[in-house]
Amino acid sequence: MLARLPLVLFAAAALAIPYSVQRIFLHTGIEKKMGTVQKIFYFHVPLAWIMMALAVACGIAAAIQLRRRSQLAESISIATGELVLITGLAVLVTGPIWGHATWGRAWTWDARQVSTGLLWLIFAAFVLLRRYGAAGSERLAAALAVFGAVDVPVIYYAVKIWKTTHPSTDVVGSLPPQMWASLWPALGALVCVTLGLLLVRIRQEQDQAGLDEAWIALDTGGK
Amino acid sequence: MSWITSDLRAPAEAKTPADDGYEPVTGLDQGTVQCVRACEAEAAAKTASDYSHVVWAYGVIWALFAGYGILLWQRASAQRIDTAELRRRIDRGASP
């Protein structure tokens, strides 16, 4: 059942994506101040939530890996780290596209943008270290992931602590029901896609570890 | 054309819609028409620009996910080849 879970998630996403897009464009009113471009919100915000959740998961898995040297925790940290890179890039591209239309500038160097950019750079370093680092670098990479997870509360509270061009965190809570009804399917679709890719990547990493061990055992004659 | 001039000169005498269904066109002055057209053009340009931004944003998101999916598929293919090679080596070693 677990092996088929990614397929189930991708099938659910294949249904949820067209449903959410038609809800966003055909059944949700145009926001008065920003106009049509506000429709980027329905994918930009859930992606930011997913990115932050993945960064925290990666930090926790990396901390477990550092403490217990667990293979599963290592696989989870690698998979979540790569997906932080993908979702983070999506957030960092869609945000400035929205900002260009709404604020007149793509990048305003506000605290939330900078802290999100910093998170992406930390996880880029994590992924590069995991991929190209020498023996023993996995511990350094794990420490980087823990450090990256600490940046998540900074991103969340950036709009409360500093004066930013981003709206406050209260905006999402005060959305009209019609917008919530479009936000949920978009969030569901993105969660299904991300979780499906995550499970595939964890499985791959565990298979790779098994393969590496088998090759070593074969080359050393099982000694 | 006499019916037009008669309506313009003496609007009070114009026939009411109840008489024969005819209703004189009052129209908008040229300044109002131009202002409305300018607003419409500006709104249309804003909507077109907004849609362009939205399409780029959505395109980037799904291109990134698709790209990562292709990367995972390539890795899986490489693992399948590696597993097959390992199995061949084990079978060769096991055979007398």
C-alpha cells in the first residue's frame, strides 16, 4: 500500500489541479485593490506554507540523523531538503512576479523576501553538500539543515517584527469564505504533488543506500 | 431627416414610447465618451498585464515540479540499470 501511495497522491492531484484552477478563475471574484493578478496568491501562499513545513521537517530529520545516525532520517532529510529547494524557488519566482504587478517592483528587499532568500540559500548549500561533499560532510549538511529550520520562524514573524511591503499574517485569516473555498483545493493539490514526490524521493534514497551496501559487500566478498 | 430635426428642436413635442415604440436617442457628450473609452482601455491593459503575470507564475510553478519529476524518473532509471548490473554480477559469482 505504501509503495502505491505516491500514485494515489498524483491521481488525487490530477483531479485537484483542474478543479482548483477552475475555482480560482471562474468562481472567485476579482480582488478590488490588486485586480486579476491577485490570483497568484492561491498558489504562492500554499507553496510558502509547504516550503516552511518541509524546512522544519528537514531540520527535525537532520537532528535525528545527527543524534542516532538513522538511515530513514537521513533519507527524509535529503528528500525534504531537495523539495525545499523546488518549492522555495517557486515561491521566490512567483512572489516577485506578483510584486512586479502590484508594488511596481519585483524585489523590495523587505524582511520576508530576504529571510526566504536566505532559507533557499541555506538549503541550496545543504543539497550541494549532500551531493558533492566528501566523506563526513553529511554531518555538516545536517547541521546546516537544523540552522535552516531555525530560519522558518524568522520568515513567519518577519512581517510582525519589521516594517515590510508584505501584508501581515492576519490577512489570510480575514479572507472571505469565497477565497477560502478556492485556497483549500489549491493547497490540497500542491500538498498531493509535493507529498507524492517526497515519498518517491525517500524510497529512492533508501534503495540507493541498499544498493551501495550490496556493491560494497560484493566487492569485499562479504567480509 | 425631418423627424430628427423636429425632435431636436422641440423635444417636448416628441412622441412618447407609448405612442409608437419610438424613443429619441439622448446620447453622451463627446468628453464623457472619450473618458469612458480611456478608462476601458486602461482597465483592459491592466487585465492583460495581470493575466500575463498570472500565466508566468503558474507556468514557473508547474515547470519546476515537472522538471523535478523528470529528474526523479531519470534517477529511478539509473537505479534500475545499477540493480540489473548488481544482479548479473551476483549470478556470475554464484555460478560454478
